[in-house]
Amino acid sequence: MTEDEALSSIILEHSKAIKLYPPFASAHEGYAVILEELTELQTEVFKNPARRDYTAMRKEAIHVAAMALRFIIDVKPKDNSVEYFESPSGVEE
């Protein structure tokens, strides 16, 4: 999977989630959802290497990333004021 394919998969999963579920009501809810997805990824990763399902691991990693994206978008102060992070200077692209 290329970087572009991975990002497309994450965006698609995020799009599905926002159609099915309301925005996170709080940072705690967002954290809980991410933790649930991370636990599902952990279950796949901790399987015996001979029995690992790499497709399932990738799917769960996409879910984690999509919910992290949702957290970034949904969780903000009530007045919508948010500080945005800039890339550190000197970081090569």
C-alpha cells in the first residue's frame, strides 16, 4: 500500500464514520473510541506471528487513524477557538 492509498483509506473510513455517528461529544469520548480501535489493533498484532492476518491489522490501523483524524476535527473548545500547529522550522520535506 502506498502513502496515497493509505491516506485515501483513512479519509474514506473517516467519511463513513461521520455519516453513521454524531461528532464526539467530548475529549473523553474521542479518547475512548480511539482506545477501543487501538485495542482491536492490539488483538491482531499480539496474535501468534504464524496466525497474524495482515489485512485485519491494516484495517484496524486505518480505523485508529480515522478516529484520530475525527478527534482532531471534533474535539475543540465550545467557542471553536483552536491553536493550529505548524511544522517545526528546519524539517525537510
